[in-house]
Amino acid sequence: MDGDSAVPRKRWVSMNECRWVKPVAMLAFMLQTRAMAQSDAIVESQAIAPFNLTSLDGSIVTISAEKERGITVVCFLGTECPLARLYAPRLAEMARQFAPRGIRFVGIDSNCQDSVEDLHRFATEFKLPFPVAKDRDNIIADRFHAERMCEVFVLDDALSIQYHGRIDDRYRPGIARTVTTVRDDLRIALEELLAGKPVSVPETDVAGCLIGRIKQGMESAPFTYCRDVAKILQANCVECHRAGEIGPFALTDFDEVVGWADMMVEVIDDGRMPPWHASPEHGRFANARVMSEADKQVLRDWVVAGAPYGNAADLPPPPPPARKWQLSRDPDQVISMRDRPFVVPAEGTVEYQYFVVDPGFKEDKWVTGAQVIPGCRSVVHHCIVFVRPPDGQEFRGVSWLTAYVPGQRVGMLPPGYGRHVPAGSQLVFQMHYTPNGSEQSDLSRVGLLIADESEITHELYSQIGLEQEFEIPPHTANYTVSASPRRLPDHGTLLAVAPHMHLRGKSFRLISRRADAEFILLDVPRYDFNWQHVYEFAEPLPLESIGKLKFFATFDNSESNPVNPDATQHVTWGDQTWEEMAVAFFEIAVPRQKTSDPKTQPATTAVEVGQREERVQRFTTQFFGRFDSNADGQIHRSELPLSTEQFGLWQLDENGDGSLTRAEVTHAIERRGDL
């Protein structure tokens, strides 16, 4: 039988059901929206030669030119490609809908890195109702000239290709489009054929992972996997691409690596991997992820030479097993977001979820390290843990404790540095979920390292800069918003900066202004929502030498932005990814022993006191004018957007009744000292 199933191969398979990284986020480095180079052999009405395959259940799948067979949809699959996993439920649904109308679906896996066992698990997980077969040696993929997973071909009863391309345009790198913007290309083509009409759009571009074809290594190749490639992957990729980490597949085994070889070169050449977006021209960063040009060229040459294995004696020692906790030691306390998992639906938009938990702090705590471990990485887009101090308790800066966001490593604080958490505080988990095509359950946790107060020499806290008053016009490629952080202390150091925008975010720049000079501290020319880095300065910057900080966030609301949800919309501040934010978090450390001698401080004049009171009252009036929608003199929680809550303004509610009075807002602003 032509293209019969391969003998199952023995190889490692992770049984961790949640090892898949959030597919929409991972599309940004796995996939690229590009026009697919098509072979001249695929033209209108080209016929595919008949073939047989053995399906997973042992039955024979026959593709032949017989009128009674009608229309056949052939889809190339992949068990680890994020896009293939997103589209599997849709293919299953369409197959059930069109089966009574005489259309059959056939799934083919041509990836050398996918074993028959992998394919069985994939078909079972997504309850695929159509036959799925393994394409040994890529024979069928070559016959179709297929290049990517999720590439579909619609054949008529003469095996002529009537439609070739994507399933729909719902998923693109880093975005799941809303229903109103989706063109269901495959469904439309099938309906037109059933109606006896020609397909109006017979070919579309495909976004998907490259099919992992079998390679024949050159005997005289200059580089081999064992001697050269394995150590490069260990140094640059394996941190994420191994069992239990955020990568959707492992790069610790040759059978896997050779299947993803072409895709690796594509994402490296496109600058999507390794994930790092700060310009090397400005600033030095402790957590920079940069692959040398020499290493990149080794990978390119190795792939061109057929990805030879080499001599196993040349393999480097395997990397140490991934640790569950990336902290310097196991945490002193682990706190779950609640007592039961949160169920994330298969599809749709999930509003931000807030879970409040009492960690049982009977006394003040100094946190020297914190890490969030998502319960199910495939659907947790981000988790931010805030501190909610007791009513009336003063709290320095923003109540940020720690976060998990795509692509961010756990940063270790210098010795003696810690965050102060007052006794009686609660922790607030802000969860942003992105459905991945199948229902999932998540129970995220945070682990804390706690030190004795006597060990703390510097207090670390987060300050924020944000601008909410903007409206990005439609069809605008460059719209810039600027803001500065709230009042910074006179002494201390700036350790890190974390920009935050959404899908229209294009670039970010942080500058320092001293006298008449400007200095660029951080430049992110190609901001990527899917990789929201905390940029840790290699050397902390003394605040005395920085001067005034200001950031510029630029947005692209044009059609040329491939992840733009809708270029026709006016875009304002909001929580969801189709809205926007212009935010930067600043990690500040101040020495605890630094005190001010009141004798050396100038006295506050009555005029200054009066001016400050005027500013406080003006802010309060503006705050109520913006949020008191029913003009009843109180701001209820339902009147506040989630984005206002997310930056700590729930602390204004001193009596915990769910509403804000003018006195509470005024008191909070006076206490924070920001005006």
C-alpha cells in the first residue's frame, strides 16, 4: 500500500496534560502570517494521483477517483503545532456537520517527529470523527506539495483540487479573531461546491508550522547534531523547550529536533526566537536572550546539510532536570488562587478573573522571592498577584507582588532586598485566560521566599506609569502615547522596567532627561504582546543620576499590523486584548537605613499646603466625574473598569462596602502622596 503507516517508534512522550503553552501566545514564535510559496504543480483543476493509507484503527483509507465518493477534504495535521491543536475541534465539528451531506474528511500527519502513539493521543483528545493516518516518509505530503500543518485540500470526485489553503482566518500569530472578522474559507468553499458553483476564492495563504520532513544527512557535513547543534540548543532553547516548560515541544531529543529543524531556522531568521525585543544599541540587561550570529549560522548550515546526527560520543552532558520552582530554594509558603480549579471553556472570551485569598499573615512579612506556577500553562495568558493591605494601612507604590507572563523568567533579587507585605494582607490573583480549543482546568499558585526583617537592607517596590486618556484613530500606523511614573524617591535604584500594551502595541521607549540632555534607557522597537518581558538592568541605575523618566508607547491600528483585531475601530483604554493599555512598571529599591533629618528639610509653607489640597480636591472631582456614572455621590464597584481595579485602586475602599465616597478617595490620595 502506497504510503502505509510507519512502525511505531520508541521515544519520550510527556504525559503532563498541560505541557502545551498557551497556543495563541505561542503562535507568535511558532507561526508567521505569510504568503505560502506554492509549487507550480498546484494549479486549478490539477488532479491528485490515487493513494491508500492505513488509518489509526487499522482500516484502509482510499483516495480514488470515484463519483460515488463525492467531495473529500484532506487536512495535514500535527500533534504539537499550536495552530493544529486550536483547529482540531473545528475540523471535528465541520466533519460532523458535512458528513450527512456526502463530504468526508481525512487527516494526515506527515511529521517525522510525530509517532503513531502521539497521533493516537491527539485524535483521542480532540475526538476526531474522521480517519487519521500517518504519512510515512512524507510521500503524501510531497504528492500534494503540502508545506504546513493545517493546510487543507478539497478534492472533487475526480481528485481535482477545488480549494487549497487555510481553514479560516480566525487564528493568526498572537490573536484569535472575533467571530465578526472571520472568513470561514473552507466552509464557504464546501457550500459553494455543494451548490454547484465554482469556489470563489480557490486558494488562500496558510499560517501553520512547517511539516517536519525526513532528512538525509550528508556524510561530509561540517556540523552535526551531537557535536555542534545539541549544545547550541541547550544554551539557547532547552530552558523552555523541555518537559514541563512553556515550549509546545521538547528540543532535548534528536527525533524531535530534526522534525522541527526547518521551523527552527524560520523563527530564528525572522527574529522570533530566542524571544528578546530590546535593542542592543541602548542599555545592557541581565536577562537578555540573544543567540550569536555564529550559532545561528551553524543551525542554518546543519539544516542545509540534511541535519546529520553525527557521533553520539560527541554529545554534551544532558541539562539538569527542570526544577518546578525557579527560585533559589523551595518556597517557604505556597498559596493557591482558591480552593478549587477554575474551568476555562473551550472557546470564547473569558473576562479577567479575580481571586482573593487570605495567606494568614499574622505579622509583617518580607518577601525576597516569588514565583507563579500556572496550573495549566496552555490557557493562562498571564497571572498577576497583588497585595491588598488591611484597610487604612499605608502601602508604598503599586501593590504588585509578582507575575507570570509569557516569556518572562523568574528574576532573583539581590541579597538583602525584599518586598514589605503588612500583616493581615490578602493576595489578589488577577487571571487572564485564553481558551485553546478544549475545556481546561486551572489552579495557579504562588510560592514565596520569606526572610527575617533583620536581613533586609533594601525595600523593593513597584511604581507605575500609565496614560489612560487616549483614543487611537482607525487606520493609523503610528500613534504615540507618553507618560511618566509617579513620584520617584530621591535615593535608591531602578532595577527593571516592564512595558505593557496589547495587540496594537508597536514600540516602546524609555528616556531619562537630565538638564538639557536625553538618554535612552530602554528601546523596544518591535513590541510583542506575547512576550512581555521584565527588562532587568545589568547594573541598577541610581535614581539620583537618572533625572526625569518618561516613556513613549506607539500603537499600530492599521491594516498592515497582522495581529490588529480591527483597523476600522477607534481604540481606547481597556482590559481586553482588542482594547489597549499604555503602562510601564518600574522596580524601585530604596535603602532602609536612609532617613531624612527633619532639621535639614525645608518647612512646608501654608501656600504649599493649600496648593496640595487644591490638587487633591481637583483629582477627586475629576475621578468622580469620570466614574460616578449615575451621579449618586458614590462610585460602586460595577462603575469601575477592571483595569482601574487591577492597578490597586480597590485599596481606596476603606470600609470594604464595595463603594467609594469622596472622603475615601481624598484620604487615599493624600496618603499615597502622589500629588
